[in-house]
Amino acid sequence: MDPASIITLISVLAPLATNLILMLTHPDGSQTIIAKVQAAEALNAQNAKDLEALLSKTAPPAK
Amino acid sequence: MSRFGRIQLLRLRIAAALLLLVVLAACQDATLKKIAQAELDVEQTQATAIKSLDTLYSAGSITAADVQTVGGILKQINVANGQAIAITKNLAQLDPASRSNLRDIIVPLLNAVNAGLTNGVINIKDPTARASISASLSAIAVSLTIIQQQLGG
């Protein structure tokens, strides 16, 4: 196999190898990150609603 | 150098490059994971703080003005952390531009929370209520500091 073919083969295999090693070294890796960000996003929206309701409830009466 | 030797050298270089790639990917993964966790922690603490404010107000431990003051700080946190989450959501890796954008959100927010701890909570008369709200804001400041540290500033 000539060097150019080896490089082509490696460029295809490298991302797969990276993901495989990441999965082995970080079993909960990127999936956990996505899950955490999604949970944070949902909670952020809920907190915005709850906070708005509380601020409206305690707002000084309009003059 | 023989053809065999050149191929061996090439293999060695490719293996070294792969190893570097894996190490870099693992580091990025760890950094993003810490940022995502801290953003979630901010929201969870904020949820507790909002409930706590509501309970303390209903019990008469704090005034409506106190709720407005602390609620204003929580609103700043909610908006800014929402922006940080939106950036993190789209990241496969923490590139310099995203790092800079996140820092532009987190650093002023951390300053605002610290200012709130110094000035916003001080007028709350009930010591138990004051301690409770301070604890929530302090926990949020800790999470924001973790994000700031991960961003390298």
C-alpha cells in the first residue's frame, strides 16, 4: 500500500477511532453533555416563567 | 532510507497525530462537560431560589421590594445563562470564538451576582431569609466561577 492510500485510509478511520476511544474513556461522554444542556435549557425556560410570575405578583401598583 | 523504513516512519507519525487528536478531543470533552454541568447547576439553584423567594414572601419574611431586588438579579442570571446555554448547545468543541462569546456573558454576570450579594441582599431584615438568599446567590456565583475558570479567564 502506498503512503497516499495509507493517509486516505487513516483520514477515514481517525474520526471513528477518536469516537471509539472517547466512548471507552468517557462512557457518558458527549451524550451526557447534550442531555445536560437540554435539561438546562428546559429549566431556564421554566425559571423565566416562574420568575416573571413572582415579579408580577410583587410589582408595585401602577400609579 | 529504505521504502520499508519510510513507511514505518509514516506510520509512527500518523500514530502520534492520532494520539494527539484523541488527547485534544478528550480535553475538549471534559471542558464542555464541566461548562454544561455548571450551566445546569445555575438553573437548578435558580429554581430553588425562586421557590424560596416565593415562600419567604408568602410567610412575610421578606417584602415585595426585597423580591423585586433579588428577583431582578435572578432575571439577569436567567437571561445571561440562557444565552450561555444557547452557545454551548451548538458546540461540538470549544473554539476560540465561542470561548470569547461565553466569557463576554459570564464575566459581567459573575460581577453582577457578586454585587447583588454585597448590595442587594443587605436590606433584607430577616436574618434567616437573608442567609437563605445569600446561600443561593453564592452557589450560583460558584457555578459561574467554574465556567469562568474553564474559559480561562
